[in-house]
Amino acid sequence: MRNEPAIAAATEMRPGRYPELSALGMYEAVLATFLRQWSLDPKAVDGFLACPAGMASGETADIFVHEELADSLGLHPRFSETVNAGGASYAIMAHRASWAISEGLADAVLCVGAGKFPKVGAGGADAMARMVSHPDFEYIYGAFIPALYALAARRHMHERGTTREQLAAVAVSTRRWALLHPDALMRGQGPITLEDVLNSRPVAEPFNLLDCSVPCEGGAAFLVARGDIARRITPQPAYLLGAGEYHDHGPVSAARDFAAMGAPEAATAAFRSAGLVPADVRVAEIYDAFTINSIMFLEATGLVAPGEGGRFFLEGRGAPGGELPVNTYGGLLSFGHTGDASGISMVVEGALQVMGRAGARQAPDASVALVHTYGGMMSEHCTLLLGRNP
Amino acid sequence: MKGKPLPRVTEVTRPYWDAARAGRFVIQRCGRCRRFVHYPRPWCPHCWSTELDWVEASGRGEVVTYTAVHQAPSPAFAVGAPYVLAVVRLAEGPQMMANVVHIQPREMRVGLPVRVTFEEREGGFRVPQFEPATG
């Protein structure tokens, strides 16, 4: 891309529960964490993107977050808005920021997200169900989040022969990565086995509890900057080599392809814009609300052949030491699912891997990272390709 | 305990819910391209005609995918758990979500032929559901 847009800085706050913080307070905590880690000159930042605050937690969605935070940060950007495409918001921010930089509309765009996932008990599951399903044609049937994803899992199993054990293998692999991340929520729980997943309590078949991501609170920020600016901030930025989007169904019952959703279209566009092929990818960060997602989207992005995703995880090929590290930060499954902010985790981790800043979980070769995110019920997809060389 | 949720009835969806109250299953059909449309909306998603008619549907379909829900989202659904949540492709083409009733979860399968039935809810509402189409 023109002007070599790159992620020059990225920091994720430790996921957890922050009852003392409001939705906007979470944003302030995330930005303070980011500013402490990176010494940046506010005058160099002329773009700012944020997500609506307080959607998932049931506080009124604040859609002027970008105004409030930009002012608070002393920014007067020439490129700024509040962006929302659910979990895809943050890869889409990176995409939008890279266009803006490519077209000379901005030089450095700060992107931020913070979120709270409501507790599943105490009415949280019902409130979330109302938000993510069609209120009149899905919600009334007892639809809620794990059940809606289970529909995709069942169809994938039917079409492609994916097994219950293979789903469990995703949770096992992802937990192994989480044990290498000092901030991962489930790190203290230690490793898990296939049997642990298979014996955890049933939620919505084929999912048991350990097939589900862990609700929590958190967020992150990252800076996308013109190549020369990025290189002044850090010796090895993560260049945005390509990106692709595809906005598929609304309600999940309208999905045309339950085994892939809209992911292949987004990934194909990303590879085309980068001039790369799936075999170039060395590390993958895939939005994993449930175990099936890692399998579905590893296949849908072309990183493994259709029907091979389950076996890939069962054979440990995505785990530490495997041929293609997948969800190296521990995934939403074991790092934590931060509600509105969840989709930023894989963008941050993809960047940190490429930048060589991933510590104990650093992939041996992170020359090209694929990030795949989606929003809604696997409705809108955005794939990013990040690399060491522009 | 609060009963199962009720749909909001809008100008666009009223004919669907009125028909269901009378035990009839109707969906929209485009007056221009003649394709069937569901869920109800003010336009045809295939050709953008705004001329849609309500027609009696066969009530037949097959299961595209399903799950048995063990952990219900609310007490109203916990009573019947595990219950089957499914996506059904109607014989007319469109897909819809419903519960498949009168079947054990372990007997469910993708491709199962189903037919419409109705579930009574509060306020005289009847909600279309599906059951195995035997014979």
C-alpha cells in the first residue's frame, strides 16, 4: 500500500473484571495503559477511531466516543469517527486507517476499544440474546449466543466431518498458548485435556462449557502510522499488507453457508490486495468465540483445506511448537472475551507477533500474520494480513 | 414466572401473526419476480420491488442445522430444556428459525423433513413451530 501504513504501537489491558469502571472509564484505563507503554507525541497523531461504549454491558451505547476521547487526549484529528461492526470493528479500523494513510488523509491514526461482557447469569444471557438475534423471528424461540454458534458447528460437522473431539482439541490448543501469556485470564487454571472439555457441562450441543469463550472486561489500543513515522516509533512495525471485508447475513437464520459464513470472501479480498497466498502465512489470529470458529475460519481463509481444520487441531499443528501457530495469545477461549472490545485482541496479537514483541509465546517465524475477525453472529468479516516488510 | 417472549407486531409483520393466530402459516411472495420472502419486510430482497403479497405456504421444510439447548437463556425456556433450536429451509425456499417439537434431541438430524405446527403463547399469540413430518 502507498505510504506503507503499519501498526507502530499496540497494547492490550489485562482482561478481568473492573466493577469500579464505567464503560467510558474502561476506555480511559485502556488509553492510560497504552500511553504509559509508548512514548508518543500527541502532535503526530491526526486520526482517531473508537467503538461505541457500553453496548454489550447494556449501558446506553455511546456513539460520540471519538469526540469525547479525542478532546480528552488533546487531539484535533482530520480523520475520526466511532466505528461499529461488532467484533470486526477493530480489523475494520485498521483497514480504514490504512486507507486514510494511503490516501494522505491522515499520517497516524489511534484506534481504541474497551468493553465489558455482561455476566451470563443475572439476566446477562437473555439481554445478549435479545441483542444478537432477530427479536421477533429468532429470540422468541429461545435463541441465545452459544446456541446460535452451535448451529454453525452442527452444520460444519455434517458437511465436513468435523468431530466433537476435534472441537475439544481447539480448546486444548488455545489453552496451551494462554499458559504462555502473563495476562491471560485462564492462565492460572493450568492446562486442560480433551477429557476436561468433553466432561464439562453441556451448554448447547455440541458445545460444552469449555468450548465457550470466557466473558470478561478489557480493551486495547493500537496506532496505525505512515511507514516512516512507524519506523521512528519502533524498529520493526507490523506493515498492513492487505485487508478484505465482507458483510454477509443479518440474523444467523438467514446465513447462506453455515460452514463458512462470509469469511472466504473477506480473506480472498485480503490476499488479493496483499499479493500473497495462504501458504505465505506463518501465524494466525482468529476470532474464536467458540471452538468451532478456529476450525471454520482456518478453513475459510484457506490456511487449511475444507474439512481439515478439526484434524489440524487434533494433531496439535496450531499449538505451541506446531507448524502454524493459531491464537498465540490464548484466544477469546482462554485469554478472555472482553465484550465490545473482543475483536481488538487478535489485531493486537497479530501486530505484536510480527513486531517480535510476543515474549514467551513468540512464534519462531512471524514474517506474515493473518488476522480474521467477524462481528454479529458471524455476519461481517474482516481479514488483515500483517508483515515484517512493507 | 414470565412466559416465553412474544414478538413485537409491526405494520409489516401483522399479517403473519394474525394468520398464525388462525392456525395458518403464510409468507410473503414478490409480485414482480415471484420469489418467496421470509422474514417479512417491506421490499423484495431479490429485485427490490415493494409489491409483496401474503400467500399460504406449504408448511413443509427440512432441517438445515440444529442444536439442543441445555443452558437456557431465561427461566421461561429452562422449563423445557434441553429444547431443539433449528434452522428450517421451507419448501418455498426461505429459511427460518424455530424449535423442532415432538422429538427427542438425539433423534434430530440435518435434513429431517418437518412440517409446521403452532405453539400457544400468552395474549392469544400462536407461534409457528415445526415437528417431524412423518408420512
